[in-house]
Amino acid sequence: MLSQEATNLLHLSLIQGIGTKTVQFLIKILGSAEKVLNASPQELEKIDGLSPAARERLVQKRLGCPLERELELIDEFGCQIVTLYDAAYPPLLKEIDTPPLLLYVRGEFKQEDALSIAIVGSRDAKDYGRRVSYQLSYQLAKRGLTVVSGFAKGIDTCAHRGALEASGRTIAVMGNGLSLIYPAGNSEWVEKIIESGALISEFPMGMKPRAENFPRRNRIISGLTFGTVVVEASNRSGALITARLASEQGREVFAVPGEIFSELSTGTHKLIDNGAKLISTVDDLLEALPQYALRQISTLTPTQESDRNIESSETPSVLKGELEQTSSTTSTEKKDPAFVAPPPDLTADEKTVFNAIELPSSHIDTIVRTTQLPISQVSSLLLMLELKGAIQQLPGKQFTKLSV
């Protein structure tokens, strides 16, 4: 049951042409949402800084949808309304320039959601991007961070899935009202996200997924989090909008290097060129977070065993086949402790980087000098080798080979 003040704020939010800043401005002057709704034309006339157009809209109160129907849908779908003035409103989101006046929530916010990272990228993700998104999300969730994304196909779906299958929390920020599921193909994840996080939106319950909604949605994705990770994005990807908004909000921007011949790597590599932090492991990301956040994050260290857990029977079938690998070594190789054979499924470039790693370990700068390849390409290849279980990153940008 909504409080009267929440209902009044909902009513104000439905008035066409009245934005969050106008509502905040008027509440500061008049004292409450109820007084704003009940203000006479004469009272509104006396308020300096209120435009004639806004004044007229407040007098006419033309709603985008009927208030009664909106309240019915909120009740029907079990939504909460969290307003900008509630204690439950996400603290990081409140800091951005234009926080939503209210959020529709299916599920719930928890205190631990303040420790969160956004993972975004292409809807048309390749196998590489889906693997990276899933594994980063899985490992972040295992460390107690909430994973935020936009519920779209591709990278977003794998991010939500990774967090859920790590028994962690995830928040899906929708570009439509919560009475609709878009894309429909993700309907199987709705209840799981509600149980382990939340579906949220700033749009009225019946709002359809319009193109202009998604850039607005993106500021919430970045605003909820300490930083945004972009995995696979072309130069035209909406994920780059999220990255730009994160930067404008003073949040960290991370980019995963991609396959150098892929169109879906052009946007991420451009971000790296423009100053985004290149990451190839979860530790790269965690090292960039604020110290107060790091103190609250689980100190779980990635191990070969935890990597195997990602590849366990709980791993979704769409990813499981991509993560499995075969291995074979000759009896001579097994007897030589100074020799680690490369897995048989490596590309020529991956094998070059693998062979450049000396025992017991090599620094990334040494690998770059040995291979004479660009650092962005080496980082991408190292990430692929790690995903294939061929190598492991150690502290200090050191890499070691794993016996197979």
C-alpha cells in the first residue's frame, strides 16, 4: 500500500511535461508533493523560476496515463514505489545530476546493493563476449557485489545469468514499464531476478519499450554503481552511452579488450584509447574501486578450483560447450617440470603469447616485448587464454601457465 505522499509523487510524475527537477524545486518551495498538486494558479504565479509552460501543465494536470489504472497495475504486479525522498532509495543513484523522482521496483533493494558494478555491451554479442560477461559477473557476485545491467539480449542477459548462477544479486534496469517484459525471450529470468535482486524502471507501468527510453535508462544503470564495464561494443553501441554517462557521473569506466578483427571490439578499444581502464580479470576491476568499498568486499581469491566451479554442471548449456576444453601432453612433456604444453585448441596468436610466458611467471610487459605485439592485443589474448584455463593471472600483472 502506497503512502499518501508516495501517491502524490506518483501523480506528479504522471503529469506530462513535468520533470524531476521541477518537482524537486516546487517541493522545496511549497513543502510537500500534496501542496504542489493542490497549488492554485495564483500560488504558482508567484513562484519565481517556474516557467509559464510548466505552470500551465501543473494547472491542467494532463496525465500520461490515469492514476487509478497505474495504482491498479502497481498492485497487480506486486511493485513497490521507492521515491527520491525514501531511505530505501539507492544512495549512489541519488548523487547523479538527474536522479529519477521515483522507481518502480519488483523485488527489493538491499543495503549490500550499494556495492555494485554495471556490465553492459552488445545485444548481438559473440561467444567471446558472452563468456566474458558471464564469468566477470559470476566472479563479482561470488565476491559479494551486485551486478547491474539492462536486461537486453546478449551481454546483459549473460551478466544477469552469471550473478544468479553464483547465488548473487542482480538488478535489471528496464527501458519500459514493469507490466511488460522486453525482450520476451528473457521472461524465464524474471522471477529469478525478483527473488535475488530487482527489476526496476522509472517509466509508468504500461510504458512500451521506445527507442528514446533507453538512453534515459542507461543513466540509471551507471548511476547505481561504482563503475561500468563495457564488454563487446561497436562504435554505435548504446553501451558507449552508458560509459559516457558513468564518466560524467564521476564513476569508473572499464573496458574488456576484444578480438582485434571484430566490429564489436571497435567501441571497447576506443574507450581504452580514451582513458577507460583496460581489464582482463576481476582483480583488475577491484583494484580500481574506492578503498572504503574494497574493505567491504569479500576477500575470496580466484583459484583454479573456483574457475572450475564456473564450468560446473550449473553452467548454462549455451556457455558450457564454449568453456570446455580437452588437453593432451606427451609422456616426455609430463616428465619435464620446465615444460607446459599449450592446450590443443589455441589459435596461432594465443599459442604465441602462451609460449612467451616463462616459468614460473612473466610480467605482461615482458610478454609484450617477447611477442612484439601491441599491448591491447596481448591483453585480449591473455584474457582468452585465462578463459580457456591455459593461464592464470597473479598479483602485479604476472601470468603463469597452468598444467593441463
